Amino acid sequence: MSSKIITDGTEILSQEQADELWELGSSGAGNAATALSSLIGVPISIFLQKIIIVRLGSLQNYLDDSIASLVVFQVRGQISGNGSIILHVPKKSIIKLSSLMLAAPDEDREINEMDMSMLHEIGNIMTSSYLDAFANLLSLMLIPSPPSMVIDMPHAVIQSIIAAQELDEESDRVLLFKTDMHCDEFDLETGLLLLPSKSFLHELLDRFRVIRTKNE
């Protein structure tokens, strides 16, 4: 399996599945970069660094639990199971984005309402871009719900989402699409987390395999 796909052993992927998942994530990152560049008015590059697939209890080994923004969407559409998708932006990256988009001071300060409005917009764009990439590749419809946002420690938020969804015992896995965002002025850290039920995840992979087979 590619070293860019990290698991804790609870989700076993074949090399083919790993390649499929990487292609999905890369397509989403490319779509998101194009959309954000248009919004901000400066070229933005988003590179998929790693995909991490772990149980919730192992996420702390891969994701800093410092205060961050989490913009949360439910995923709806033509797919079985359920899932949520979350944009994770650490506080330092929030301030840098605000200095770029809102001409706000780049300094150590608390997150304000203007920052939160900006994050809603970025969350909408990035989440829609990823889901559009998935939908186009897999020939299905995926729609994000209206967003909610929390400024908190990521692990507590993710635990609450899983509890609220009443996911079964095999569905507490997290997919973290860890990305680097770059523009001329800044390097920014962002991540997109997918919390899928088992049927949701495997239907994504199964659909991708069918599409790839048809195109070969």
C-alpha cells in the first residue's frame, strides 16, 4: 500500500483501493483549489499530503487537538449509509486566511464573527468541491447539508457528531484528507475529515472500481 495512505490496521485496503481513494482525494483537492482561487482572487494550490484512515480513538496520533475551526456538513444523496464531512482549519491558518481575504491583522487574537463568516464560505466551497469531484467520478449525486461550525478541540467535536448520528460500532472510523494549501503569501494547514458509515465508505470504493473497469 502507498506510504501516503496510513491506517491503524482496522481498515484493510488493497493496493487498488488505496489508489482509488488517492485519486478521489486528489480530484477533490484540485477542484477546491480552483474554486478558492476564484473566490479569493489569487492563485491557491492545494496538495493532498496524506490520507489517514483510523478509528476515532487513534485519531489523536495524527491530528493535533489544539483549538481549531470545524465546519460540519452532513452528506446526502444517492448513496447508502450516512456520513459527515468536516473542514478542519487550525487557528493560525484561520488568522492567515483572514489577513488574505478580509485584510484583517495577522496577529495573535481571538476568532471573531468576520472570521467565522469567512470560514463558512470556505467550508461550503471546499466541501462542495470534494463532493463534486466524487460525484463526477462516480456518476452519482452527493449534496452537503447547510453547515454548522464549532471552534473547539477536534476530537471532542468528532465524538459528538458520531454519537448524534448513532453510527454502529463498525462506523467510528475517520478519513482525514490532510492537505497543504499554498499561495504566494502563506502556507496554510487544512484538513478535510470524512466520517462515513461502513456501507458509505465501501459503496464509494465499489462504485469507483466499476467506473475504472469500464474505462480500461
